Amino acid sequence: RGVLEAQVGAGALMAVVFAVVMLRRAVPNFRTAYWGEALRFSLPLAPASFFEAASSVTDRFLLEKSIGLADLGYYSVADTLGSSVRVFNQSLKTTWIPFQMRADAEREDGRKVIARMASYFSLAILTVTLAVALLMRDLIPLVGVEKYLPVVGLVPIAVLPDFFLGQTTLIAGGLGLARKTEYSWIISLTQLAVTVAGNLTLIP
């Protein structure tokens, strides 16, 4: 409960900060003529986000029914240690999407610039993934939690899904530029179906 309350408090505080920053650059202007286009673009992203969130929790739900709490704890620790790749991808995503939109809107060669930069985006995620996988055994003693050492061998496996999911940022950005967001929920639903099928098959 404390963690959740802290997240709510931080979110409320940052909402005020973001509002102040946005109001310095833009004036709220609600025009019904724009609503249709905005809804067509954004509504398909809502179920896509739901399916993505569901994909991230199905593993714990199924694991609880197949393994003991101790093993589930090891899995959770390995996933937590590997989640640094996920956090890094999220931080990149917050800059990548605006960069894509600006390059496409303001430059005649915007698509070529985006294509070139996409390689560097993937390289950055790959570098962090390799660093986490190879250096975690040396980093854990610095943290001082010796009980994490038994799961170090699982971290290289745990970071792989986060690496591949990081590449979907490029696809999502492309769908946004092409205004083809209606495909987003289909992609996310497919991911959820494959994830559940894989868990049901491989976890036992």
C-alpha cells in the first residue's frame, strides 16, 4: 500500500509540473472539429495498452499454479534485476516518439533521418542489455544483497524479452506516423495470445 500511495503522490505532483510546462508552450483549445481525427488515432491504442499490460502479468499467474513460492521468488528477483533494460527502453521511448513526429513534420528527409536513427536506437538497447547480462554478477555484491546471487544465471534470459519488446517502440512509432494505429490492438492481442500459449506449454 505504501508503494502504491507513493506512486499516486508522485503522479499527482508531476501532473502539476507537466501542466505548468505545457501551459507555457500551448493554450488549451477544444475544437470539436478535431475530436474525430484525435479519437480515430488514439482509441485503438487503449485496448492495445490493456493487452500489453495483461501480457506482462500472465507469467506470474500461471507460475503460481506450477511452482513453489521459493522458485517464484527467484524468478521475480531475476525479472526485477533484468527490468533495468525495460526502464531504459521506457526512457528512450519518451524521447524517440517526439523525435519521430518532429522529424517527419519538419524535414523533407524526415523518413530517412528516422530510419538512420532507428539503428542507433536498437544499438543503445542492445548495449544496455549486454551490460546487464554480463555485469550483473559483479554489480550484485555492490548492492550488498547476497541472496540475489543464486539468480544471476537467470538474468541473461530475463533481459531477452525486454530487449525484443524494446524494438516494438520502432514499430509503434511507425504505425503512429502512418496513422495506422488501428493495427496496434491486433498486434498486442497477438502478443498476448502467443504469450499465454507459450506459458501454458512451457511452464509445466
